[in-house]
Amino acid sequence: MTWKIKWDGEEFSSDDMTIEDLGSIEKATGEPWSTANPLRTVRVAKAFLAVALLNGGRTDDQVAQVLSTVTLKTLKNVFTYEPDEDATEGSAPLAPRDRLSKTSRGSSHTGRVKGGPRPKPADSESVMSSSS
């Protein structure tokens, strides 16, 4: 899975990022690099863009300036997803509307019978002791 990042006439690729770079993205976003999607959250978009710009020779101050002024309209055109040639169905990170279209299409089904008893919340102490 490859994210192409285009900024100010330059093109960067997530494939060229080091493991250290990807670790920084994971740390900043709390998401694994393999599912991080810059079109899904601003936090991920900022992390990918910052790493790309730093790798392109920008200073910390220049990157901070870009991140503080970039608009959503601009950001939408910065990232392009390119699946790997050997990618299988479902290996690409899904955008929210894609994820919804592959599930129940917004169903509010809760898994319990209408009028049936509500499940009791798990007692965290008993859950913790039974898992050891």
C-alpha cells in the first residue's frame, strides 16, 4: 500500500519512508502504519505530510508553517492511494463511506431482540481475573 504525497510541485511516496519515519507516524497518530489513512483523519494527514516535507529537506519551522496554513480543500488533493500490484481485495485502507458501503449500510441493529433484556456491563474485575 502506497500513499503518494504531492506538495509544491514535489512528489513523495510512503514507500520511501524509513521504518523510523513510519514509527513516528504511528506514535503521532496512534494508528498502525499499515492502516493509517490520511484521507480519513487530519491527524494522519498531518503526520504523513510532515514526514514527507521533512524528508524533502524542509526545516521544522517550514513544516510547522505549512501545517498551520493548509486548508481542507488543498489537503484533499495532496494524497493519492496506489494499491500494490499484488494487493488483494480489502487490503487498502477504507475511507469512511467505503467502509459503510461494505457493511450494513447504516443499520441500527444492536444484536438483541426487541423488548429483550439489556446485557449487563461486564465487571472489569471479573473480566481481568478470568483472563489470567
